[in-house]
Amino acid sequence: MNIAFTEEQEMLRTSARDFVEKECPARLVRQIEESEGGYSPELWRKMADLGWMGLVIPEEYGGVGGSFLDLLLLIEEMGRGCLPGPFLSTLVLGALPIMAAGTAEQKEEFLPKIAQGEMILALALTEPSARWDAASIAVGAVSEKEQYIINGTKLFIEYAHIADYLLCVARTKDAPTGRGEDGLSLFLVDARSPGLKCTPFKTIGSVPQCEVVFDNVVVPAKNMLGERDRGWPVVKDMLERGAIAKCAESIGGARQVVEMTVAYAKERVAYGRTIASFQTVQHMCVSMLSYADTARNITYEAAWRLSEGLPCAKQVASAKAWASEAYERITKMGAHLHGAIGFTRDHDLGLYYRRAKAATLAFGDPDHQREVVAREIGL
Amino acid sequence: MDFRFTPEQEAAREEYDAFFDEVMKEAPENWLGTLEDVYSTKEGNDFHRRVARMLGEKGWLTMVWPKEYGGQEATRVAQLIFLESMGEHGAPGYDTQGVGMLAPTLIRHASEEIKREFLPPIARGEVTVCQAWSEPNAGSDLAALTTRAVEDGDDFVLNGQKTWTSGAHFADFMYVIARTNPEELRHRGLSYFVLNMKETPGLTIRPVLSMDGHHLWDEVFFDDARIPKRNLVGEKNRGWYVVLSGMEHERSSLGGWVIECNQHLKKLVQFCQETNRGSEPLAKKPLVRHRLAQMAIEIEVGRSLQYRLAMLADQGALPMHEASAAKLYASELYTRFSETVMEILGLYGAVTHGSKWAPFLGTFEFLYQMAPGWELAAGSTEVQKNVIAQWGLEFPRPY
Ligand SMILES: Cc1cc2nc3c(=O)[nH]c(=O)nc-3n(C[C@H](O)[C@H](O)[C@H](O)COP(=O)(O)OP(=O)(O)OC[C@H]3O[C@@H](n4cnc5c(N)ncnc54)[C@H](O)[C@@H]3O)c2cc1C
């Protein structure tokens, strides 16, 4: 056993941290939050120039063939700086499934563009039922000659309004039975397709989400990703990777909040001493640290299992449930220890506080994850 | 023991309910029933003022005041029955800072002249009041404050900065605590003042936005701000004792959150019965049911605590630590409530005000951000626990 990162990974982390600190200060984060797109094309370009978009893409498609763990390191550092943008969505929910399930032609078409930073992808999975399970998917695709026609509404779709392609999960067989996993297919849908209507709205985490209405949207059959009716295993893998990526982002933010709060406690004076000298304050900081460390450990263990292809449903769900709640508690304690200033729009703590709630809801909230664990332990 | 309401109290409650049913028909469209409604928009503040005048006319703002200042000398229990009806309707009109805090402080400590000047407009619901206590470097440790007040002829001249002054941008009156004896660095050198903001030169108000983007607070700057000497409340350099008596009122009146939660809970129950997620209404899901039930339990506990406090106050002086315990409970409940609602609403709960997909017009997305702030306001959780430990349990001060 070995829990250490390689030297290259540590270098990647350091350079990512420097980049985020320098290129994405809180001021820019706020600016991007206020913007329509919810991301900065210039920043995206800079990240692409560093090779981040190609990090996990194989060399033959213009990437550098890095690992899922490498990707998580980057995402953790982005979480630390609240770097906004469709990175997780394009890489984890776009590039990885195409690499895993795409045809040679699809890989040829999509991966080089992603690696160049010239294509943004969004996952169109959830619907007004607001659930993450197969049975809840009602959007349907019917085949007609060499194409499919998609109808229905997707909701809470992050970055759909700026995406070039949507990866849409649709039902290709009627009447779901049981868990509804059979009969789902994935489609790479050109975002400019006629009949596709995307309406963005703002959310607590400041990542824009969209309502995406498919009204007889035509998709060529060659844009089906993976096998017809057998899409669920691809989605399941994507959701697990998405959940772990969200954990990585969360622990990055969580660690930053712990550091900010500890530093502030050592500085802030009340009753003639620093508030860090009060035992209750110390204990609260220790709880924050403990949440951050435990969340980080379980995240990377689950991530490692996932990338080794070992069974990991229980670990991933545990990590997601734990890291989400840890991040929420850490930001809550952090804000409390900052006093009223922690609850102002201008203080950076709020950036993390709001993202922690959003992270909890992404890829299945803790209730959802506990249900997965319940099944895994034989209930 | 007898926890029953008297027939008169029952009748009063019905009268209040009928009144607020009517009044709330006029509420602005996006009215949510939180303090931010009153402070963050002109429209909301105007509505608050309209209702306040009506309450003033009915005499409902002065229920517990002495008769000589226009009050009815009603019990705190009677007042709580009123506040409960108001809170359950999400109605504004009762300015906690003015009616709940400043008025009882003035009645107890101010000169006759000041009482005659400041109490009647409060009683009529014509003014709103703000509290300028906290400073950038004096929050929990309020006695460390540095705003100075220096005697000059017939006036005191104030210099310094306050912050977190809720609602100063709409307020008419302000009460301030400032240092009058610079030799004394802590509570002994402080004095308490009340002032009419419209008549005070040298006052600058600058907005501070809360995490959810509302204009809740202000920074207040005093630049040679002149106030007449008679506006001193209590004795010079003994303002700390005036502050303490006000804190008791503030902390014991903050149970309003319990009532606010009850108001939200009712709406939420209805929402869960009417809203399907998947194949069945939310209200059928055991997790949702248990969460709502737990909130009902905690609200019941909080309500019981509020009535206990009112009864204790009616029987004589209310111990400081009892007021602290009630504030502590109510503020923690408020936070847990805001968390529970978000857990129930899931992805929808995170949608911001302004989208058709935001349930309850996004109220709970706001509340989730600001509810825990009330674990700091009016003395943080830790400060309340210190009070309870030292006064209630007679533990030694650790420092
Ligand atoms: C929503 C809201 C409304 C407010 N409205 C007003 C208003 O109208 N007027 C006004 O004057 N003020 C107002 N305040 C300010 C409020 O009174 C202060 O926020 C509060 O007293 C805490 O002070 P602080 O923010 O400076 O935090 P600090 O005093 O700096 O405290 C920082 C942290 O240290 C902890 N701490 C401090 N001392 C101890 C100790 N001895 N032991 C353990 N822990 C300790 C605190 O609990 C807190 O978590 C408001 C605050 C909020 C959040």
C-alpha cells in the first residue's frame, strides 16, 4: 500500500495551485459569477494552453494520456480557488465516456477538439423528477432511418447554454421495468440542433444550470454513444466519476476554508486575546480539520479503486455522502468563526459556503448515496 | 400549572388572526416574511411601515408598556400570543429594534424629556429604529468599542465607526453606545445615546450586503456627529448597564424565529403533499415525513420555551441566562430548519430567486445562507453559552 502521490503529480499540483492563485483570484471568480455564461473564455484558453483539457486524453488524440487521479488533483486545486467553468463537465462527463464507449470515428471527431480546448460538453441527464436513477429518465428517442428523434425535458443541466454538444441520456425502449436500467441510450447532440431550447437559470453554487427542451430534435444514428439500450453502465460509471470529481473539488475548497479560518482565528482579537485562544474555537477548528482530512482520504481511496476498475460503489457513495456533508459543515463552522463578516457578500467565505451546498446536490445528495450504501451492505 | 389560554386570550388570538389575514392580502408579491423583506427593498419597507401604523392604532405595539406612556400593562404572555399570530402570518409591522429593544430601555433608563420625544412615534408605528453597537473590532467583545463621544457645550460630539447596523438605511432613530471615558478601556467608560438620525449631522451610512446579496446591514460613520446632551440614556459612563438590560429584551424577543419556522413549516407540509417527485408525492416518502416531523418537534420545544420565558418575565425579573438559553435554542433551530428544507427540496432548493423553477420564490435558497448568521447576531452561540455557564451554572470565568 502507498498513499503518496508521485513526484510528477505533486508537480502538477503545485503548478495548478500557482495557476489558480495567479489567474483566478476571487475578484475574477465574482466577475464570472455575475456573467451570463458562467465561465471565462480567456481563462479557458489559458487552461487549454497548459494542456489541462488534454490531460486524460490519449496522445494519439492530441492529449497527454494522464490518469483519472491526475485529473482529480487538478479539480481539487480548482475547488480550492472556486475556479468556475465547464471543466468537470467537459472532461469527466464528456471526454471520459467518449474514451470508454466511443467509436473510433467519435473519438476522432471529439477528443482532439476537447484536448485543444475547442469543445465544451454538458451532460443532459436529470429531469424534473430531480433524481439520479435510471428509472426517472423519461426523455425518449425514437429511431427513424439513419437517425433518432428526441423529445422531452432535461433540467438542472450545468453549462448546457454554452456547450457545443450535449450528452443526452434518453429512453430508446418503452415502458421501463424494475430499476429502468434497460433501454437507455446516450446521444451526442449538437447544441445548435433545431428544436433544442436551452434556458439558463442561476443557482446557489453560481454555476448556471439549464432547462433543456428537446422538441423533435434529430440526431444522426452515428452520434449514439455506446450500444443502443445498454447505455446505463456508461452513465453509472460517469456518475461515479462525476461524484468523485465533485468530492475532489469539495475537498479543495474545504481545505482552503480550514486554512482561512485557522489563520483568521489566530488574528482576530476579542477580550484582549486571539479567538484562537478559546478552547471552543480550537475544538471547532479541529472538527473542521478532521472533516477535511477524512473526506480527502476516503475520496482518494474511492478514486483509486474506481481507476483500477475494482468494485467501488460503496466507497464512492460513502465518499460522496461524507465529503458533501463535511464541506457543508466546514463552511458553516468557518463562516461562524469569522463572525458577521463571514456572512457578507464581499467575503470569500460565502463563495465556498454556497458551492458546498451545490456540491452536496450534484450527482446524488447524501440521501441518494445512503440508499446506494444500504443496497451495497445487503439491505 | 395551567397551560390553557383564557377565553379572553383565545378571543384575542382570533381577532389577531382575522386582522392579519386581511392585512397580508396587501403584501408585496414576493413577500416571504423574513427580516430581509423589511430591510432590503423600499417596497417591503413601505409595507412594513403601513402595517406598523395599523398596529400602532390598535395599541398592539405597546401592550406591555406602562399605562403612563400609552401602554396597557398587559402580560408578556398576552404579547406573545399577539406575536405568534403575527409571525404565523409572516406579517411585518413590529419593529424589534424599536418596540422590542429601545422602548423598554428608554422606559427604564431615560429622562422624562427623552421618553416624551422618542416613545410616542414608536408607539404609533411611525418610525423604525436601528442599533449601532457593534464595531469592526468590537463584536462579541462589545466593551472593546472605540467610538468616542466628547462633551462640547450642550452636545456630545461622536467620532468613530459602527458596523452590522441592520436596517440603518431605512431607520429614523438610532441607539448608540460610545466611549465617554477614554481612560477606561472596557465597559466602565461607556455611555448610551439615542438619536434622531434625520436631525443628526455628521452621520454617513454605507450599505453592506449579506451573503445572499440582500441589503441587510450598513456601516455607520460618525464624523463630528452632534447630538444634544439630553439624549444620553442613563448615567454618563454607566451605559454598559443600560446595554445589558437591553440585551435581555433582545435575546428574549428573538424567539420570533421559532414562529417564523412554524409559518414556513405549514407551507412546506402543503408543498410536500402537492408535489410529486417521481411517482408519488414528497409527503409519502419516509425520509421527508421524518424530517418534517422532526422540525415540528423542535418548533414545539421552542414554542414551549418562549411561553416559559414570557411566564417567567411576568412573574418578575427574567434571569439573563434564561434569555440567553432561549436565544440560543431559537437561533440553532433556525439554522437546522434552513438545512432541513434544503434537504427536502433537493436540486430545486438551490435554484435562485427569479427562475420559475425556484420553489417558494427562492426563499429557502436565501434562508440557507443567512439563517446561521443569527447564531452570531445578538451575541453568538459561544457568548450565550458562556452566559449560561457563568450565570446559570455559576461556573468560574475561564479568563
Ligand atoms: C444577521 C446579523 C445582524 C446583526 N445586526 C446587528 C445590529 O443591528 N446592530 C449591531 O450593533 N450589531 C449587529 N450584528 C453584529 C453582531 O452583534 C456581531 O456579529 C456579534 O456580536 C459577533 O461579533 P463579530 O461578528 O465581530 O464576531 P467576533 O466577536 O469576532 O467573533 C468571531 C468568532 O469568535 C467566537 N468567539 C468570540 N468570543 C468568544 C469566546 N469568549 N469564547 C468562544 N468563542 C468566542 C464567536 O462566537 C465567533 O464565532 C449583527 C450580526 C448579524 C450576523
